[in-house]
Amino acid sequence: MRQFNEKHYSEGHRKKSSMPKLLVFLLFCLSIALNIYFIFFQEGCGKVADEVAAQGDTITVEEEVGEENEVVQISKTVGPGGFQEVHFPGLGKKQVKAISLSVQSSLTQTICKAISKEDGCELLAAYTDRLINSKFNTASELRKGDRLDLLMEEPSSNPGENNILAIRFQGLKVPHFATYYFRGPGWKYGSYFFEDGTQIFPSFPESEAPIREFSEITSLVGDYRLKNGGHSGIDFKAEVGTPVYAPFPGTVTRINWNFKYNGDCIEIDHPREGIKTVYLHLNKVVVKPGNFVEKGQKIGESGNTGRTFAPHLHYEIRHRKNKDKIMDPFRFKHHNTHHKKIPPEEIKTFHSLVKIYEKLLEM
């Protein structure tokens, strides 16, 4: 009887011990089947399998940058506020977040529903509006239900810092709009470009630019200002001490008036063009009333004086005899303008960066 029980127990034990092996084998088969399904049948996964490989808590994407392939790392770990770390070609590591929104009555209302005022939704909305306005008028062409995709960097400690890396817009009146931030090697400042590498904002030729080095345009003529109506000039964000130049020959009429609002400032009369140009919030003035200045001559340095929230140059053009007639410098007949293009030797890097931006917007 004992022998029978021992034999019975031994056989039962062997049957039970084979079960885990069977389960492992079935899981292995299931894993292979799922891999085949995702690689060959799930839409888009074939491309991802070729481009993306999981490594710990990051995803690596190999992109062609210039003459070489560069590995771009995207952290799979989402930190506070929904930001994740990405290593961008040419830009380095950044904490970024993508959001997709359905437009309501205005951009500000739409963005501030997704991001709190404490996290800077109003400033983000102002920058978004300004960038989209380079292509179309948001006041008249925005429609409820239009789609807005934003890729933004974690806000820095610097007040007024633009943290948008990419914008994609799809609307009823505007079929498609996209712009991307890019800073090439050796560039002091980056800028925003369309998909073909054309800068979204126009530029002045260096010989007639009031300021030649600036990080971005933060306000245009006509931008709404609370209690002040439309903005009367163009604001160029620049470091304190950046040289400011006369775009046309003329005579300095006055300096440093109404300091509380204008700070150090200059007004120049240009009889040939029929205008007066004004430069506000300067750090230094190097001309005096009555001085004649040549085209391209340095007249001062940009600053942060008067009523201002960040260092910039305010540049405006008024009619010579009617001070209430304000002109848009980018549309003024005596100002030549052009749209910069990313140099051919850097366009490949830009296109690689755009691909990364688009991947993040779709994640």
C-alpha cells in the first residue's frame, strides 16, 4: 500500500511540475504572435519598430543630422506638469510637453482651459497668437472647433520667456499652418521657420535695420494693449547693450522725453522719407538733439528703461507732420524687407528636428 501511494504521489508531482513549463511555452508563443501583429499589421508600428528602441526609461530615435546619424533620446518618464526630457539635435536637452486643443471662442480661453494662469497660460496664448498671425488673422479667421497642437518647453525662471518649440494648426478657414523653432550652430539666437526653412517673420537688410541682433519679435504694430489700444511699434527682444542704428539719414530732434514711460529714448526726423522714427527703452543714448546721423550709424543701445517688463527695443515710425499717423515698418515703402532662409548646409539638421517635433506632437 505504501509503495502504491508513493508511486501515485510521484506521478502526480511530475504532472504538476510540468504545468509551469507549459505556461512559459504558451506565453512565449503569445509574445511572438503579438510582436508579429504589431510589426506587420498595426498601422504605423512598422515605422516605429525601425526607428525606436526602448532602452531603460528612454526611447532612442536615430536621425540623420548633417553628415552623421545622431541618436535622439526621449524620456518615457513623465515628470511634474507632464513634461518629459528630450535630447534634440542642435538644441540639447529640454523638458517638453505636447498638448492638443480644440479651439473655443479665443486662443486665450482655449489655452487657459488646459493650462492655469499660474503656469503662464496668458503669456503662452499671446506668443501663440503672434506666431499664428504671421500667416493669418486670428481675430477674423479663427473658428470654433479648429485644432491647435503645441509643443512647449518647461517655462524657465526668466519672466516673459517664450517656451514654444512647435505649433501645428488645422482650421476651417486655414487648412494647415505649422512653424518650428530652430537655432543653427553658431547662431546667437534661434527663430521660427516654416516647414521649407523660411523664417515666418520678415527681416530688414542689415544696412537699414534699427537693431541687427535680437532673439525674437515680441510685439507688432496694432497688437492690443490693455488701456492703450493698439501697439504703435515693433518690439525687438534683445540683451541690454545691443547696438541700435539709424535706418535712414536724418536729424535727431529730441532725446529722453517722458522718461517714466519711454525710458531713455531718441526721435529722428527723416525729411526725405517724410517720417520720424522713435526708439524707446534704451540703455544708452550716444547722440544729441541737432546731430545729423547717417544711415546705419549707431545711435544708442537697447535696454530696459521706462515702462517695460523685459529688455527690448521699441521701434516705431510716425508721419513727419501727423504724429497720430503710425506706419508699420514691415509695410513701409522705404523699408526693404525679406524672409531669411536656413542655409543649405543646415537645412538637413532642421528637417531632422522637425521630424522629432512631429513625433512628439503625435505621442
